[in-house]
Amino acid sequence: MCLPKLFLPKILSATVLIALMALPIGHAAAQDDAGENAILQLQGIVEAWLSSPHADITSHSFHHWDEDGEIPATCATCHTSFGFIEYVRGAMDQAGIAPQAMPTGGVVDCAACHSEASTALVSVPFPSGVSVDTFGSSATCAVCHQGRNAGTDVVAATDGLDEDAVSEDLSFINVHYSPSAATLMGSVTGGGFEYPGRDYRGQFTHVPDFATCTSCHQPHSLEPVAMETCATCHQDADTFEDIRTTRIDVDGDGDMAEGIAHPIRTLHGQLYAAIQAYGSDVAGTPIIYADQFPYFFIDSDGDGAASEGEAAFPNRYSAWTPRLLKAAYNYQFIAKDHGAYAHNPHYALQLLYDSLEDLSGQVSVDMASLNRP
């Protein structure tokens, strides 16, 4: 059978599209087993890609700029294949910023990862100014999955300001979507805000067979590999979140068998509670979080939840102090990497613990029950 061309995004690589149109399964083009297997493999790859977020032509990620008529250079690298290719074939002197604006209407198609420039990519710059040349075949993934800000941006914004004084010069600094590579590299690239005087985990390394992005994620559908692949070593785990990679009772609940995702979730929730307490008691303006830009809003009715109408841009939170901004940045860093427990769990926990500890000097936080990994 042929893939329905109706559903192919319009910038699907011309080479792949021609191949799909010219080589339908069961037609004369498939004269031998090798040819038919190659066609089946190609069809499976494209079908997997079509099911992925990279190919979702209906996504807001590919339509946000429709009214503007072009995607700005700051966004074009990761929101269009044209921008990605131009970025990796260029100087790459500014992390994630394409050489120029790009036309709207595209997706992240085959050419993004399989162009000559992409396959030759070695060194990947990060927002912190650090470049990493050890990604190997994962370099293309790291270009976009690294966030658009780093802890250094928080340092620059808060430098010299009173930690607990509201400043009109401050606004929320958003790491942006899925900073997985920054989490993976930990303190090497400094994706999170790292508190002075504390040590942080560097790159999270695994066994050699699971050292690349595509050893844990299907390269085209982006889905995680089958859990059975991990269960060979992690025999007590039924899900990825059940895998435990520490002997420390980080959240102090006495459960030494739970997967490391659970204390990350616990500390993340505790950090949100501390942020809310600080917003009300120290900054003087109640604060709430919602998973939509610009993420932190004024809790107008004081009920602690994002009620109807509160999660709107005009109601964005503006009573930022340096201490609050640092904690909120780390909260968002973990919130936007849904797989932090797999990418670098100890780095995630260190960021959460230190953010809580910093806020505990101003609001009530039970640090005695927590243990820093």
C-alpha cells in the first residue's frame, strides 16, 4: 500500500516523497525480497515519523508565527527543517539561533537530521556558552533539546540585586521546552541555576549500550524503547519511573525501593509550595503556575490554584525578587524535562534541594527530612 499523500506535511523531503510515490508495496518496483524489505523499512520509518510530534503539522509549534508570515531566527532552528539545516551548516556562533528568519508552514522533517551538515555535526553550543563535542550521533538531538536559557542568564539578571527585594528589572526567565540535553550534561553546561558553593553532578553516564538518545528513544517516532530493554538490569522495575538509581532516601519518606522519579516529583511539589509561600509572605504578591506562557501568574483570588482567567498574559507575575526568580527557574527547568529522572536524576534532585534550602531561610520548609544526593 502507499502512504496517503494527503497527510504528508508539505515540506517532507522531496527525495523521500518521490520514493514513496514510486515504490508502492506489491507493485512492479519491488521485484525481489531485498527490494521489498527496503521499501517496507522505508514505509515503516515514514509512518513512525508521521506519528511523532516532529511531523504534527497541526501543532501550535509550527503555526505560532503564521500571522507574522515568517519564523524569527531565534525560533527557526528548531521549528522548521530549513532553519535547522541553515543553522548546523553555518557558524553556530549563537546557540540555537538560525542565520535568518524562515518561512512558515513546515515541520521537522527527514532532511533536518539527515542532511550532509547534520550528519557531520560534532560540536554543539549551549546557551551557557559551553560547547560539547562528545554527543556523537546524538548531536542533532542536542541542538534543540537543550533549552533556550541557562543558569548563567539567571546570574546575569540578578547580579548585584537585593535577594529579597522586588525589582521591576526582573521578569521570569524560561528555559523553554524539553531541555533534556542540558539535564543530561548537568554542571558541564549549567542548564539549571546552580547555587554558589555547591557541587553539582556533571554528565549522567550509563552503560555503553545506552549512551545515545536513540538507544533510549525510537529515532523516528521518538517513543521510549520497550521497558523490557531496561528490565534486563532493573529487574524490580515495572515502569521507567520505578527504576531506582540512588541509595539515599532523598525525600525522607523511608521508602528505599521507590524509583528515583518519585522523590523528584515530591521535591518538585515541595518547591512549588515554597515558591507560593514566598510569593505571598516575602514578595507580597501571591503566585501560581500554569503550563502555558508565561507560566507564572498572579493568584488574584488567593486560592492557590490557577482559576479561570488567571492564567492569562496580562495577569503575568511581576513581583520578582532574585531569590524567587532562581527558585522559579529551577522549578520550570524540571517541569519542562519530563524525563529528568532518566536523563540526570541526581542533577535534578540537587537543583530542587538547593532551591528549597535557599527559600527555607525566608519561608517554612522542612529541610530536616530531606537528604541531598
